[in-house]
Amino acid sequence: MSTNAIPMALERDDKQNGLVVVAMEHLKKSFGNNHVLQDINLVVHKGENLVVLGKSGTGKSVLIKCIVGLIELDEGKLVILEQDMSALKGNDLIELRKKIGFLFQSGALYDSMTVRENLEFPLRRQLRSLPKAKLDSLVEEALHNVGLDTSIDIMPAELSGGMRKRLGLARTLILKPEIMLYDEPTTGLDPITSKEISSLILEVQKIYNTSSIIITHDMECARRTANRIIVIKDGVCAAEGSYDDLAHSKDPWIQSFFE
Amino acid sequence: MEEPILNQSQAERHDAKIISEVVSETISTSVIDKFFLEVASFSIFTLRFFKDVFRPPYELNELAKQAFLIGYKSLPLVGITGFIIGLVLTIQSRPTLANFGAESWLPAMVAVSIIREIGPVITALIFAGKVGSGIGAELASMNVTEQIDAMQVSGTNPFNYLVVTRVLSTTLMLPLLVVYADVIGLFGSFVGVNLSGDVTVYLFFSQIFQSLEFQDVFPAIIKTFFFGFAVGLVGCYQGYNSNKGTEGVGKAANSAVVFASLMVFIIDVIAVQITNLLQN
Ligand SMILES: Nc1ncnc2c1ncn2[C@@H]1O[C@H](COP(=O)(O)OP(=O)(O)OP(=O)(O)O)[C@@H](O)[C@H]1O
Ligand SMILES: [Mg+2]
């Protein structure tokens, strides 16, 4: 498919579904001859869980890295919380990033720090004059929320894969971000743990009214968490709809995700 | 592509082969290009350090921690090296001086060589090997595992937190380590003198202090700040800009040592020239 399946998404959605927190128009990104993102248009509304599907290597991780400015765009417009990303520099960018949580595909835990220090790190940087008692209680609460209470003083290297994912999640959630970006939150986990993570994502959405972009290959996770799904193919948004819409799609290519 | 069944890793290898062919054809220009690109990006990195070092937030906790790790943890290695250098230098120099009937000059000669040249340079090289490679490997592995990216998205300036603190620590700690190595080296020399003679501590050190001049000590200490700065900066540069992948970590550690050692010698040559100019 070479044309974009959701033209003019911005205008159409603005009024009907409430506040737009992330808006992308004609996003393009290439690495040399590798044209990863060719024309991406999408919006995320306040309080919405948007699931992004796509084969490995289609540029899903690149897409959300653009949102936090880890990767610079080649072309296109990216507006986040009503701020134009391309115009943001220095402290403004840092301020915006504080409102965005990013769960890395690899976890990206600070492996020279203990579990506790991993969680304290973002807190200390952003709320510099936090009293020790408050800090401790925030850390304990965050760990409790992801079910890691007992592991507070060990090193990340000693955690299992699922525990690392949950720690990464706790570290991102501890600052109560307005926008959450999950890069494959359930990959490599057993079905039960994935289910727990999916519920956690839903809980976060409910409690903090967070808007999220969830990248996943796990259809069960997509079914549980998605308000809306976008499928990326060949660098464009090839299909969009609710889980049921896509599950009943006639397109064999879309069907292949659901098998 | 002619072969559609090529999977991705095969395709990458195919590409890599084409690239290496192209590179070997144009090797002469590309090596020069690469050299200048590297110099340019290192210069930008250095400028960024000077821009960020004065800009808040000041990461004082991390600075203290790094200074401790970099300075304190190097004490045993630097101490042992210093002692051995002092000892060996003394033992080796004795016969030559004895030939000229100048054996009584032994403490003074060894002290001047240790303090002016051998202490600073050897300590800096050891420091490059231990600390420079450590910084290179640590930052590179943080880069590979996206920890630097994670810091960035959590609203921290990773350059300030990781690079500035480490470069300041090496700049401040190496001079202290050199002084420490000098002192232990002189003690080693004292032991060496006493292996085949009998000199009191008082006599030994009063001889040294009589022969030492301000021009011996001061420039030697000043240049160690530059050595420390170079080791820290090169280590951070190699780590921070490493390639993604495990092999990037090893390469970063390796180049950190190689280039930091090279920088130490270059700075040393420049420092000697400047000292000579100023003294004439
Ligand atoms: N920093 C980079 N430099 C060069 N190429 C990159 C970079 N990051 C990603 N790419 C390329 O962009 C493409 C998309 O990568 P990306 O990581 O976004 O895939 P993905 O959709 O997240 O896949 P997966 O589901 O396996 O995580 C890949 O071909 C990759 O080689
Ligand atoms: Mg990915």
C-alpha cells in the first residue's frame, strides 16, 4: 500500500474525541537509503490507549523515539501537548520530556545502580528538594504497584526478564507522566506476566488519565489495552480501527496479525 | 536486489562487503576524510564540555562519587608503580654515577627525573590504562543498552551528568595521584639507595630539597592537569560516541587507552617546549 489510509486524521478527530495530545503530520525519517518512516499521520487523544502494530523493523521504535526527540525527524510536523517539537530546544525540551514517560524495549535500566537508586534517579533530578522520607515512600509505592516490593536493594542484573520490565515500568511511572510510550511492554514474558502488565497499563490509564502509545506484537495485550489500533506498513499507516474492526478485516495481510 | 531471498542479515553482510570494497578503492581519501571528521567531532565534543561545565544543574554528588572512584581506587596501582620506578631508577643509575664518582648525586638526580618527567608521565599512562579505558567501556555500555537515552528522556542532561563529572574528576584527581606517586617514588628511591649504602632519611631528603627548584616542580604539576583532562575527555568521547553493539564497547575502551596515551605524550612535548621558552 503506498497511499495513506487515514488522510486528514487531524481535522476529523479534533472535535469528536477530545483533546489531541500527540499529532503527527507527514512524518518522514530515513537512515541513509533505509526509508523507515515515509509518511506517518496519526493523533493520540487525551486518555486514549493507541496500539501500534507492525512487523519487526518497520520503524515503530523509531516512531516513538521521534516523539521524545531521541531521533530527529527529516520532515513533517510533530505537535506534542500543543508544542511544536521541531522548535523546542534546551530547557523547553527537557520540560516537555518530563511529561512523557518512555518504556524502552530493552528496559534501559541503570545497571550500576540498585533497584532503589534506579527509581530515585528520576525523582531526585526533577524534584530536587524532596525530603528523604517522601522519596522513600514514593519509591516503595512505585515498587509495590508493579509487585517488586522485595527486590528493593538488589542490582538490576539480578532480576529476571519480567522483573526488569516491571522495574522499567515503575521507573517511568514514578513521575506520573501525561503521555506514556510503551515499546513492547510484554515481549519475552510468559502469558500470565503479560496479562499483569496489560492490566497495569489499563490501571495507569484509568488512575492518571494518561494517554499512551503502546507498541506490541502481542495481540492479547493489544486486545486488552487498545482503544484504537494503527498498523504500520512500508513506512505509512496502512490501517486503523478498533481491535474488533481489524480482527474482522477482510484484508489477508491484516488478518495475519490475528492468527 | 538480484536475489530476493536474501534475508536481512545476509543483506547487511552483502552491503558491508560492497562498502568495504568501495572503501578499499578509495582508501587514501577516506582515511584522511575519516581523520578530519574524527578531529572535528572531537573538537565539537570538547567545546560542548566547556559550554556545559558552567551551566547548571551542577552534579556535585556525582562529581564527588566519581572523584572518589577515580582517585581513591587508583591509589594502590599508582603507589606500587611509583615505588618500583623509584627503586629501579635508583638501582640502575648507581653504577653510571659511580663511574663518574658522582654517587652522592644519586638522590638528587633520581628526584629530579621522577618529579619532572617520569612521575607525571608514567602515572598518566597508568591512569589512561585504568581510568580512561574504564570510562570508555562504562559509557559505551550505557550507550549500547540505551541508558544514556533513558537519562535523556527522563529530563536529565546526560552530558552534564556523565561527561562533565568524569572529566572534572580526572582533571582534579590525576595531579593528586601524581604527587602521591612522586612521594612514594622518592621513598622507593630511598630504599634503593639504602640497599648498598647507609643514608638517613634526613640526609636523603635534605639533599633532594636542596637540588629541587621551583621550576622543576611547578610546570610538572601544571601539566598533569592537562594529562587528566585529556584522559577523561578522550575516554568520555570514545564511550559516548561508541557504536551500538557489544563490539562497540571493546572498541571504545581500546581507543580510549590508545588515544589518551598518545595525547599524554603530545601534551608532554608541548609542555616541555613551553617550559623551556619561559625559562630562557
Ligand atoms: N539509530 C539508527 N541508525 C540507523 N538505522 C536505524 C537506527 N534505528 C533504527 N534504524 C533502522 O530503522 C529500522 C526500524 O527500526 P525499529 O527499531 O524502529 O524497528 P521496530 O519496528 O521497532 O522493530 P521491532 O519490532 O523489531 O522492535 C530498522 O531497519 C533499523 O535498522
Ligand atoms: Mg522496536
